[in-house]
Amino acid sequence: MIPYLDLKAQYDSIREELNAAAVRVLASTHYVLGEEVVAFEKEFATYTQTAHAVGLNSGTSALHLALLALGVKPGDEVITVPFTFIATASAIVYAQATPVFVDVTPDTLTMDPAALERAITPRTKAIIPVHIHGQMADMDPILAIARRHGIPVVEDAAQAHGATYRGRAAGSMGAIGCFSFYPGKNLGACGEGGALVTNDPALAATVRCLRDWGQTQRYHHDLLGFNYRMDGLQGAFLRVKLRKLEEWTEGRRTAAARYDQLLAGLPLGRPVQAAERRHVYHVYAIRTLRRAEVQARLNQAQIGNGIHYPIPVHLQKCLVHLGYRQGDFPVTEAASNEVLSLPIYPELPPDSQAAVRDTLAAVLG
Ligand SMILES: *Cc1c(COP(=O)(O)O)cnc(C)c1O
């Protein structure tokens, strides 16, 4: 059996530090926010090359508060891509704005800047490129278009901790960067977690207020806020794991490079790493038109796998009211039909990767 990801191997490698962190927080009784969260925020801001990080209870909360802090109002439009996890679009709907989708490019499967340009209207109030599978979107042209129209960019970096674009960290290039620490993400809590990063002190202050019931002082609720605070335990766990993140990312990149070599002769598509981008391989997705067959064979061989994602967001039932149809975004729709994610995690043994290759070759070779 080869698992899709192995959180037990990760726990085993840092067991003592995590256990000590848990005991520390339990004894402190600072279960919500507290000094561990404050320390994590400082360390994560440094890691993401930003001035401020705000610890939250999920990546979705980060996206939601990013839009509210930027002043997105009911009826506004927010442009994003349909090749993403549902949360990107859900956050737009939570802010009572309208998601406007634009297609991705066929190589990196990230926002197509030309399509973005065409979708901008006077009602566009934010743009959310998604750094899908661990690779940043083509930020320079996206930021140039956004700047020309005076529209802020929110990076959905939930899959891209540690990714870079021309040396600049994921989350640091737009007005706001949003991260998830769901356990399976490249930096994962031991439960739910998220963070928002920014260089703008006013935005950071607004988000700190909104995450804690909109309070300016205790029981003075100037804004209609939320209970979106990070747990003390998660802050402490994330500090331990952040210290390992670069090593883990190199492990993922090594595993991805090994897959690239092993799979080179097979009739399938491999992930494209664009020039001047550091891909952190949250997902290693191959592409094949024979996906059902290939997936059945992997399942039979007890090789973990996944599809990220099988139904593009514009075709999800919960968003039918937006009026999108099959055929609207051909690049996204083709990718949704063809992508298949192989096991990837820092501790993935090379012989497991060879076994994955052999199974793929038995179907496709
Ligand atoms: C995981 C994820 C989110 C949501 O993060 P949660 O912490 O699960 O709320 C948002 N966008 C993308 C692209 C994600 O992968």
C-alpha cells in the first residue's frame, strides 16, 4: 500500500517537539490566540516576506476577511478562476459579491492574464489568482493589469506555502495573501487553521478586528465581526512545523523531479514548472484522457491518488444561479477531465515512486 500522503510519517519525525508544544499550551491555558499565535504570526510574516500575518481558523476565513477588509460590497464583482477548490468562490459569495470566472492557461493551469483583462468591468472590486497545486500564477502581468485598473489582488496561496515567482514569496505580491493550514496542506496544523498576510498595516488591523467579533476594545463591536480566531494549540504546532517547511518543500521537489524522470517515457502529461517559479508540489498531477482506467489500476494496486478537482467550480450545483455552462472555460474543463494526482509528500520513498511508475506503465505503456 502506498498512501496518497502520510501524516503519520510527519508526526513521527517531530513527535517530541509537537508533544512538548501541546503540553506548553495546555498548561498556559491560552487556548484561543495567545503568545504562541503571536509568535507564529511574526515567524510566518518573515517566512512570506511580508510585514504582517494574522492567524485565523481557516484559509476560507482568510479569503472572506481579505475581501471584507478591501471593502468588497454586495453586488461587486470579484474575478477568479474556475480551476480551484470551491472555497475560493465560496468566500466571494460570503462577501455577497458575484464571482466572475476567467479561464486558466494550459501549461500551469493558473489565471490567464489575457482573459482577466477581458473580464474587468466597472464593478470589479478584487482579483483572486489561485496558486494551484503549489505553483504561483503569472503574477507580473496580473499585477500590471490590476494596477492599471486600480483593483487590488488577493492571492489564494492555500496550496503554495514557500512557492516563489522571480524570487518573491507566495502571498507577498498582492495586497493580501491567503493561506490554509488544513492538515494536508504543505504547512498543516493538527486541525483547522489559516492566515492572511499583508504589507499594509491598516488592512492587518481591520482583519485582526474582524476575526475577533469586530471588537476595538472588549465588548465594543465597531464592525460586524466573526469568530475566526486561531487556536493557541495550532499556533504552537505551526511554529514547530514552520521550522521544517523548507526541508519538507525540498523533499517534495525532489520527489517531483524523480517522478518527472520516471514518467518521461510514458504517454501522459506531467506538471509544467514555468521559468523563474519555484513550484512546491502540493499536488503532482499527471494528465491523461484514460484517467478512469488509470485510476482503477492505481486503486487496484493500493496506490493512493486523487482528482484535484473533478468538477470545475463554474459547473458546481451550488453556483448554478451564476448562469455558467459547460464549454465556457475549455482549458479548465479539459484539465478537470484529465488530471490525476499521484502520491506526494516529503517522506515519499523512491521505491514507492518506482512502483507508481510501473503501475502507470502497465496501463499506458
Ligand atoms: C484548502 C484551500 C482553501 C481553503 O482552505 P481551508 O483552510 O480548508 O478553509 C482555499 N483555496 C484553495 C485553493 C485551497 O486549496
